[in-house]
Amino acid sequence: MSRELLLLLSLVGVAAQDPRYTITQPESLSAPAGGSVTLPCAFTYPREIEPLWDLRVYWRRGGYYGQFIYNHTEGFTRWDYRGRIALVGDPWGSRTASIRIDRLQESDASEYVCQVRVQKNNGKWEHWCSLPGTQLTVTGREAPSPTNSTWWHPEMVTTDVGGARRTYPRRINTVRLVLIGLVLLLSKAGVSVVVFALGRRLG
């Protein structure tokens, strides 16, 4: 048996043989750079190990042997995720350990693995994880596109998106353009009527 497999079995322990220890993650997710994504994670364990003495949630990137990026109990967040990652699950309540990553970068694309470690009511620890984890794909930034109710005006507007300044054409509502056209048309028609009346009177 290989050294890596022995290490894996020693970490997972009894949980690997007990189907009541589970972790559920989606196989893959995709989100645009500059946006946010929630990595769902739900777990179960047998009721007889309660009340738990401790419960800890860990997240890795790069698969099971990847680097730790987050640990909610120890307040650890890897340097390149600081200020961008937050726990949105409720480990003690709903048995969820989902996290949200904000201001996504293309370098965030990786396999993310959720791991749970609990201290049972007899003082012993159990540790299990999802294999494989969730493969996150980060796509390019989404560019705004014109809709059926707007036209594009050559004047440009600069906005801040995810810390980067971007410039877009300013949109003018179609209804306003139609109203402007009607006013010009009616004005032209009114001038024509006045000229015709004056011509008849002078003639």
C-alpha cells in the first residue's frame, strides 16, 4: 500500500468506513472574474456522537493535498483571500460549511475541498472530507450589452468595477428619442401650416 494512501486513510479514520459521515459538494461551478461565488458544502454525522465537544471546518484549494485557504475556528485566511472569503454556512446549526469568495480573480480557478473535523462526546476526533471537491472555473469579465429598450450614445461613462476603471457608452432611453422626434415633426408641420396660411392671405 502506498504511503499517500496510508496517510489518507489515517486522516479520514473510521469516517471512511461509516456512510453516516458525509460531505456534499457540487462537482463544478463557474463565475465571472470580479464577481462572487458561493461554494456549497453540507455534511452529516451519526447522532450518537453528540453532543460534540468541538467542530472545525477547513477549506483547501488544489485538491485534497492542496493548500489550506480558510479555517473558521482559528480565524485563518490565506493571504491572497483575505477580505474576500467568508463563511456563509452554519456548521453547528444546519450542518453547512459553505463559503463565499468575493472579487473573484482568474487565479482563483481550482478544485476546492471542504473538510470537517469533530470532537465526539467521548473526546475522540473524527475527520472527513469530500473527494473530489468542487472545480471552480473563473471566466472573463462580463461586458454590458445593449437591450431592446435602449440605444447607444457615443458619449462615454467611466465606472469602477472590482477596483478597475472601465468605460462604457452611455445609454439613452428609446422612449425619449421617440418623443423628441415627435416634437420635431409636429414643430415642422406647424411651421408649414403657418406659411401656407400667410401665402393664401397675401395672394
